[in-house]
Amino acid sequence: MDTKLRAILPDHDLLKMYEQMVLCREFEESCAEQYTKGHITGFLHLYSGQEAVAVGSTRALHKDDYILSAYREHAQAIVRGAEPKRVMAELFGKATGLCKGKGGSMHLFDPDLSFMGGYAIVGGQFPIAVGLAFAAKFRQEGRIAACFFGDGAVNQGNFHEGLNWARLWELPVLFVCENNLYGIGTEVHRSSALADIHKRTCGYEVPSTQVDGMDVMAVYQAIKYAAEWVREHNSAYLVEAMTYRFRGHSMADPGKYRSAAELELWKSRDPLPNFGKRLIEEEIAGQTQLDAIRKEAVAVVQEAVRFAEESPWPEDAEVYNDIYV
Amino acid sequence: MPEITYRDALNLALKEEMRRDPSVVTWGEDVAFYEGSFKVTRGLLAEFGEGRVKDTPISENTIVGVAIGAAMGGLRPVAELMTVNFALLAMDQIINHMTKIRYMFGGQVNLPMVIRAPGGGGSQLAAQHSQSLETFFMHAPGMYVAVPATPADAKGLLKSAIRDNNPVMFLEHELLYNSKGEVSDDPELLVPFGKCEIKRPGKDVTIVAYSRMTILALAAAEELAKENIACEVVDLRTLAPLDTETFVQSVKKTGRAVVVEECWRTCGLGAEIATRIYDHCFDSLLSPVQRVSGLDVPMPYSRKLEKLCIPQVEDIIGAVKEVLSEKY
């Protein structure tokens, strides 16, 4: 890429983005360890490899724009501002968790951050995002709804209903497809008649673009443009970020449907070292500073684990709370 | 008090609440320009405009999901499903999302929303348009379920539903839309959720019913009165919350109970009501609880066959006589 990083964002923001990507990676790898130890149970879907999407996107959105995601959403929540220790406590099922231990890994939520949830029914978040965009427009709040989903979700009726509806009612919805090439073990070419997902919006006249989801600055720029377009036109836009998860679908998946060569190819495109390298090349940071950032992230995650371990379990009486107002 | 139809009572509730609260919005298939397939939304577009009264694509799951999002975003949406049969296309948003969101997110968000859905059988609409799915909704914790029988309750319950901060499944009966009754024009008169009403007092038998079955139960009670049998008709009004206390007290008094349900018998809500009666009234019961239910068949079209599948007044009369003749 020709453009220098400094021409896009100030040093402080660039370093913050690197820090966020490193924190997410450390957090996810720690989750894997805690799962192996039996501290985290149930389903656990890790984001390692996809960090550039959450970090680049979040930086490009306004703080009060709604964000909705699927079940691989720890990083989305943390980048938006959720405390790692409260996310970890949620994964441990503890009372101090983001959702009091009632949601777990797949259902993080924080309305104060406009982080409107992780949803675990594939494509379930589409109509909810459209509804939030309706409310935002109705109340003239100037915010948009950013709806993240995987490549597996685009063959759900909800995807098509949501695109049609957002376009029809002229609602500010930014659809962001994190195309990591696999719906569990089914490669996108084996589930989508048209595997170029961004092209599938043409039936609704919803503009779209594809971006390198392993390049945090490319994601930032694409989402920045798209989000402003959505805000300005009060209409929908779709960004397809081409990315890759380094781990299996969940901790239960060894990922044997992918070749070692393919994994190696994508690991060579790992957004963390590549972005770090650019920061050094463009003299925004030195290796010592990047090492310090990593060290700090490790400490934050260790503290999160300690907090989760030491936190109390929910009281039994809590089981009946929160069903009704 | 003026006498108006069940349809107009619902219409009045919508108008009053939309006048009262600008965050109340409504949408569904054909609700705006066509004014509703059952005309419940008549006049709303003219009064409140296209910003608040909206036609939607035929996308039921999204009709409900958009309401969920709008409720999360600070509005009070009333989504209409053209018939309850189409709620089955929206069960993902209703059950997997609407009833779960508050709980699984640790109580951090409320969903003040209503789904209105006409339903019930008896109009010869055959298997796909005649279902009584109330038990499906009652089964899932996380939503309220209203089943009004009279115009007054239709108005008062819908107003409560719109003002409530919980999601409400509001089940209207298609055969009741033209029924008439006295309805208050006091815009602050609400009917509370979770409160049965004794629609007719009596000492011999308790009939527990809801929606159109209440109307049939009242007709049966009227007939039975001619034979000096005094039936107490308890109208559930809401299936969730379920006011167990009121029908239990009634059965303790009468010692006999008939439960009338339009839905399929197997796992029907009558089984739940009967169980609660056994749990609380075992020592007061003079005979086993009788259930009058829809038949366990897909609804046939033919008028002659359809009638067999839906409880009739004579079925209720028969059950009351049975419960009076039986003894433990």
C-alpha cells in the first residue's frame, strides 16, 4: 500500500489499534488455555486471525453507533470498550460477568457501549440491527447500526429480508461480512452459489465492496467510507472483509478440513506482525515499544483470568431474575 | 358506556396509545394503506402518518425481529402478524430472540413490544389458516400472552400490553372481531395482566376458558342455568402470567372443573390448568377435571368436519353434566 499510515490516522490511534489487536489475540489464546483447564465450558469460538476486522471497523464507527455480532464476538466487545476481566468472568459463568454469567461466550452485551449483543442463531441479528437502525432514524439520533456476520449467515432468509427491508425503509444499516471462508467445516464455495458475497446485494441495489480483512488499515478505510455513506444516505451498505480464523470453528473443531499449506498462507498474512512491521518501518514505534505493548496485554489478560477465577458464582436466586421486568 | 365491536375496541386501544405516546409505532403486512386484513388498523395511517404506521414486506421473521431491535432502541413497536399461523415463520425471532434477550443479556435491556396476531378456527380456512397456537407461546418463559374474550378486555389488555415493558404476544380471535360489548371510552382504563375475571358467578361447576372459548362457556352456562345448574365461568384473559389463584379458589368453592381449550388436546394448555387444579385442589375435588379440547387433527376444510374439531357449546354442556355425574 502506498499511503503512509500517518496520512490516515495520528500515531496515538495507530498504536492503540495495534494494542487492541494484540490484546484480543492474547485474550483469545488465554481463553483456549482456560477452556483446556475446564474453567470455560460450553461453546467457545475464537477470533484469532480476524482481529483486523473488529479493530479497523470499530475505529471507523462513531462511539454511539450500534454494533451487533454473532457468537465469535469477544474481540468485538473488548475493542468496543468492554473490560476484559468482565468478559472473562462471563466466560467463566461468574456473577461479575458482563451479563451476570447468564449469557456466556456467545451472548456478550453492553448497552452503555451500544454493543447490542452476540447472537448464536446464525443470521438472527439481521432483523434486530434493522430495527435498531429504524429506532435511531425515528429518534433522529444520527447513529447507524453495524451488523457483523459470517459468510455462513448469507444463505439465511434473514440476510435477504434484512437487505430488502433496510433498503426499502431507507435505514442506516452497515452490513459487515467477516468472510473467513468456512461455515464450520463447509467452505464458502460449497454453500454459496455466488461465493463473492459482496456481489449478492445487487438484487436490492445495496452498494457493497470487498476489502482485505487481514489489513487493519484497509478495513478502517473501507468501513469509514461505508459508515459515512450509510449515515449520509440513510441507507444500507455492505462490506465484505476477507479474513481467516487461525483456529477451528470452535474449541471442539480441530479444523482438519483445511490444508497445512492454506493455514500457512493465511498465517503469513497475520494482521498483528504485519501491522507491527509497518509501524516500525514508518517509524511510528520501535520494537521495544511493541514488545512493551504485548507485555502489557499479557498482564491485562492475566489479571482478567485472576478476576474471573476469584469472582463469585451467581446466587441460586438469580436463576429466576431477568426473565421479566 | 358505548357498545362497540371487538375490532373497534382494539382499534381504539391502538389510537389512544399512539396519541398518548409518540414512541408507539406499528407495522405489519397490509396494516397501513389497506388498513389491516381484519381492519383493526383502520384510520391509523390517516391519523399518525407513514412514519409511525408502516406496511412491511411479507417477511414475518423480520417483522418480529425489527420490532425487537426497535424496542431495544427505545420505541414501543406493535407488530401485526396477519394471522397467528404465520407466527410459525417468525418463531426464530419470537422464541430464540424475543423471549431470551433480556435474560441472556443479564437484564440489561427491556423489550417493550407487542405482537398482535389473529387466529383460531371456525371460518373454513383449512389446515394452514385455522390454528390455535396459544400453548406454543405460553410454553416459553420470557413473554406475556394475552387472549381477550370481550371487547372491553380486548381494549384494556391491548393498552396494558403496549404500556408494559415486557414482550407481549397478543392473540385475537378472528371469530370475535364482530362481537359487540360495552367498552369504556376512558383512555386510562386498563385491564391488568395476570388477573382472571369471573365472567359469571356460580356454585356448582367451574368452567375455565379463554378467548372465544369463554364466550362459548358463557352460552353453555346460560343453557345449564335453565336446568338449575349454576356454572362459574373463569376467563383467564392472560395465559402468561397465569392467575392460578383465581381459578383455584373457584374450584375449591365448586369442587368441580371443566377446562375448555380451542387448541389441540395433546399437551394443550388445558393439561396445564388441570394439573394446577389437581396440585392445589386435590382435597376439594368431587370428580376428575374434564377437558374440552380441539381434536388432534390438522383442521379439515369441510364445514361438517371442521365443526367436529372445535369445541362447541353442546360439548361444554356435555362435559359439565359429566363432571356433575362423576364422583371420586
